Amino acid sequence: MNTKRILFTGARAPMVLQSARILNSYGHTVYAADSTYVNLCLFCNKVSKFFKLPPAKEANYKEVLIDIIKKEKIDLLIPTCEEIFYISAFLDGLKQYCEVFCDEQSKLLKLHDKWSFYQYLESKDLKTPKTYLASQMPGILDKKYIIKPRFSRFAAKVRLSAEIDAKIHNASYIVQNFIKGQQYCSYALVKNGKILSCISYVTILNAGRGAGILLKQTEDRDINAISAFIAKDLDFSGQLAFDFIKTEDGELFIIECNPRMTSGLGFVNDNFLAVVGNKKNSAHVKKPLTSLLLPILIYMPLQPLKTLKNLKEIFSAKETVFDIRDLLPFFMQIPMAVYWLIKGIFHGGPTAASTVDIEFNGDDI
């Protein structure tokens, strides 16, 4: 078997831990890197070595990352969180040393910038809520709209309002028609415009208004078709995740895109083997539900009724972090959660704190 030396950046993401375990079980040597030691991969016995990086925004990030790739003879680099936008800025330089599962920055920004993505969808006649730049709207609107930053994550700073605050809601914000319906998400692994794996799912429980912590897989041909169309149209390579709203009468609206790893990877981890050149293998049992138990417990006081209502799903879901052969990451979640909760006091909450050093908001690189 042709095994590879694989480096994940954004090691703080729980899905990286799961991917590292599976790739290691197929003989690949897995490394992890991040700009914080507060990550589960640091304690994973399936990760050969962890590397501390400077924050992605710092000038020496490129130099340090390339030095690691050269010294460890890395075959494949897989960016996972928002450091991907900084890595894509020097993609050509990286490709001199290894394969990178990531597309060029211009494509990523077309998808990540909500205003740019809206314009792209309109040009392709894909159904999406009517959207405007906040700076072009009056202070008092005719109805309530969704107001959100063009660059954001975890539903941060999203409001449903009929008023625009000109001091805050400038050209860096969009105003979008509110569509009532069920939210759906998709996640796809794509190479050279072709879908390697694509799934759709609904979020049963969230970490506040942020990331999904209890997910249920669904089958939706329309969602899969949209993912396939955009992947082919952009000749995309990397990870594609979309958010949708489906109305009661079945109309499907594309809301936004995250061209990076999301919790949806929990349903397709085996298919990640196709990215590294392995044939698909069904040795690992999949479940239609995945969860992150510790965040569910942390956020239970904020949503007790919703949590209790879904106890059956919680207990039947595949827990992402727990692995009897690699127990330390599961228990290290507790001190790490405390760290992010404390840091969140100064950064607008734990989810915001967890990305403050890598988040990309349209900055010049």
C-alpha cells in the first residue's frame, strides 16, 4: 500500500482528530499543527508529532510551515480551519514541496465572502435569498431581514432586524431576505471538479448559535446536485460545505458556503481516504448520527428542553472524540473547555475565542 506523510493544520478542530485516527489505521503517518497547544491532536496517540505554528496572520507563518513540510518530508498538507485562506495565498510556493488539498485563494474568497457568493449564485441562476449590501439600504427597512457580516463563522453577529445601524452595518455586512424553513447543511470532498464524497445533514443541537454538536445525516438529491454543479463549474479542489434553507413546500435556497472542514466530515471520514489515494473501504462502521458529547453537556443549561427532547438521538449517535484505543483526548476536553470558556469572556464567547488567531475577515494578505 502506498502510504503517505500527512500534515493537518487547524488541529484544534475535533474532526481533525477523527481523520487522523482513520488515516493512521490505514498505515499513513499523520502530523498535526496549530497556533495553539489547546487542541485534541496534541494528546492523540495516532498523531506522530504536533508542531506549534505562529498565528496564521503573522508574517513568519509561511516560513515556519514550509520548514516543517521540508524537514518532515510531508507528502500531503490538509488545511482545515480558516488558516486555509492564509495558506491559499502562498499555495504555489507550498506546491513545490508537497500536495495541498486546497484551492487557490480567489476561488475560496468567491465562496467565503457572502456578498461575492451571492453574486456568483445569481449569475448561475441558482436559488438564493435576495441579498443587498448593508451600506446600500435605508436605516429603517420594510420588514425584518437577516443582517450578517460578509465574513463570519458560527453565526457570529447575525441579527434578524428591520433596522440598520449605519455605524456597524457598513459595506462589510449584507442584508438578506429571511426565508422560513428547515436548515440543511452539506459537506463534500472534491478533487479537480469531481465529487469524491458528498453528504447532507440537519443540525439537531448547536453550540449556542454556533457549530453543530448533534447532527443527523439525510439524503437529498437536490443538495448533492448543487454541490456537484458548483464543484464542476469552479473546477474546485478541496472541501466544500453549504448551508441551505428548505421551505415547507420544498423550495431549496442556498444560503452560504464554507470552503473548509466542517462537522459534516464526521459522516464521510472513510471517504477522506480517496483524497490520499486509497480505495474506498468500509472497515469503519458509519452511523446516521454524530455528536460531540462534552459541548452537549456544556450547552445543556442554555437549551435544557431541546437537549432532553433529543436524548434518544444523543445516546444513539457516534461520539466524535471518544475512542477506547485513544482515551486521553476525550478526557482532555474538560480542561480545554474550561480554557475556552475563560478566554471567551474576553472574546465574545468560547466559539469566537477558539478562532480569534486564525479567522479571516477579508484582510489583505
